[in-house]
Amino acid sequence: MHFSQEFLIIMSLEEKVINIMAVQTQQTPPKPAPSITTNEPPVHVVEAQKILKEVSATLPTSVTGLERQMMIGDTLTRMDESQKIKLLALMNHFLVRMFTTGASDIDMGGYGAQGSVWYRVFGSKKPDATLGKYTPDEMNFLIQSVIGERQRAFLYENRNLDFSHMIYSENGEFRRFRADAYFDLDQLGLNMRAIGNTIRPYKNLDLHPNVTKMLSLATTKEGMCLVTGITGSGKSSTLDAIIDANNQSVDGHIVIVASPIEYVHKSARCIVRHREVGRDVMSFKEGATQALRQDPDIIMIGELRDPETIMTALEITDSGHKVFSTLHTASSVESIDRIIGEIPPVEQERVRNRLGDTLRCVLSQKLIPSLDGKRVLAKEILLATPSVKAAIKNNNTGEIYQMISEGLENGMTTMEQDLRRLYMQKKISLENAMNYANNKRRLQQLLQMQPSDA
């Protein structure tokens, strides 16, 4: 693909510019021009904004909804390559701003965004007034410009698309983003989350040696380990730290099936395979089933999001493999109940027995606003002791919370016990400790408080 000198000049005008040429051709990026101090937006941003206004003006007002989105996709297909590159540069301009502001997420498009670009910084999501406003059609064009034709077809059919996005910087480094495009009152909305280039050191998770034994392939060759939490609680970062710890310490083969692939692990002592759903494999179930024929030691399934995937994960674990996965649940007991509840009643007793046999560890976590203005990890840890296994098989999951609270010496802890620890260490406020507790009455007891004091 040939890029004009004009495009290279445009791209060099912004400091820490995104080198689209490197993405498309993998060539060595040109040296950046000296930065220009100005309040005006970069030239390539102005050019992209002009393109968006021009193409939006060509759309007939009589076409709405899905047909309008498909018309936008057709327009992008016929668009000149240099124009597509400028639109991509505008999107990447928004993404680069995440790193200067410390944002974890960016949102745009759809009725809800009201034409603004929004950023989440240390848990708070706000619009960025300095980036201007865009019409719904301008955002529709911009969002569709970063996905391919097959992805657009999937988006039109399913009204939602998970995908990944990558940008290269002037020094050759790259950053990846997890993205979700969706419909919002007939318009397209987009969320992108920045994926860190570095993995949180496993030791920073501050886990008990007994927990580490359950998570390590060196000491536990099979069984299911779950990392759970609500959206944005850091599940992926924790799971990547666990995978990296195994990759650095044990000889083996790790297969990661995710939608989308976030952190890309470099093979060390393990061969690490990355299979993105929708790109490398058609579904979580197929990816997990196919992995059995690929001689794996560890299979990481990005999320247990449906009954089929849950049953497949249990079957894989039954076959003697180590399986890691995630759930959108706030506690260990809720995680167990969710897995069983997703299965048809006629199968639930069998699943309870299989889960009781195969479960090894559940790590449920939350990110709590800290007193220094950032966020700190709070976690609940369940180890599948014989009594826990019996409770699962006998459908007595209501007893498990007490087992966790009495298992501190073995490495278990409830969310309330960990919140108390963080409060006593003066890392979080009492208000946030109470707000994030699963069992507020229990936390009050641990702090020896009266309900009115909270």
C-alpha cells in the first residue's frame, strides 16, 4: 500500500502521533517532526472532521435505523483509502489522549454520549469538552471506519460487536484496546478499554501460599480456578498475572480463548496460544473443545457466559486439564450459584457434583477508591476444601460464607474481612468500605460498629 507524502506530513504534526503507516505496512516509522505548540487541533484531525461532515451530508434523511447504518458501511467501502486513513487517525487521536489523562475507558457515539467523547479516569466518567462535539452520523461513520466489512455484517445482524484495536506509536511500541460497538436508539455507540502493556506482578496480588499452590500448574495439574467480579473490577489483569506467573515458572502449553484477546503473552517457559473468538475461532465452546486436541496444560476461557460454555469448561476440567475463567459475579457463593443456576434444572444435580469435584479456587474482587485518589484491590478467596466440596454437592452453598470466614489460616478471606484490612491499613475510607461490602451487617460486626454509625 502506498502512502502519500502529504499524509506523512499530516501525521507528523501531532506530538506522540500514531503512526498508521506502521500498522498497515509494518515499515519503520518516520522520525517525527518537532512538536508544534498551538491550541488548534492537529491538521489530520481537522482533515478527518471535514471528511466526516462531507460524507454525513450525503445521507438521505428518509433512511433510518439499520438501513442507515448499512448505507454508511457501503459508503465507507467505496471511500478513498487516504480518507479512511485520516478517519483512523482521528480515532487514534482520541485514544492517545487516554494515556495523557490516565483514562481506563473511552465512550462515544449513540444518543447517550450527546455528541461528546467521554473518558473514565480513576472510576469517574466525564465528557471531554476540548474535543468538540460530533453529530450522530459523524460518529456512526467514525465507529464503522475502525472495523472491517465482515465485522460490520456481524454488527448489523447481532446489534453488537466485540473486537480489539491496536495502535502503534512513533517509537514502535503498540497499545491494544478491548472494544464493544453496539446500537443505542438506532445510532452506534462505542466503548474501548485500554489494555496495559505491562502485567501486574503476581506478587502484588498478595495471595496466601495455599492459594498460589492451587493456581500454579507446578503444584496443581488440573481443576477449575475462577476470577470473578463486576465489569471494570480488574478480572482480566488478575488473570493475566496468574497466566504470566505460570508462563514464567512451568514448562507447558497455554491456550487462551477470549473475546477479544487483550494482553498478548510472549511465550517463555510455556507455549502461549491466543485464539480470539470471531477471528481465530467461532465461539468459546469451539475454542475450548478444539484446545483439547492441541495438547494443552492450561486452557483459559475468557468468560463463562452461557450454559454451553459452562458445560464445556466442566468437561475439559473432568478430562484432567487446568482451566481458568471469569464470571461477572461479586462473591464466591454467588459464582457457584450462578454456574448451577445457568444449567437446566434436570442437569443441576449432575453439575453440582462435577463442580464439587473440579473446583479449586474462586477469587472474587473489587476495585475500591483509595484515599490517595486511585483504586486498590479488595478480594474474597474461596479454596475448595473437603467441607466446601461437600456443601456444593449437597446444595448447601449458604454454609460456604461461614467456611470462608473461618479459613483465614488456610488462605481464605471474605470480602468483608479484606475490606476491614484495607480500612485498618488506612488505604480506604470507612464510607467506601461499607459501600463495597457484600454483607454490610457482617462488616459492621467486624468493625464493632453500631448500624447507625455507618
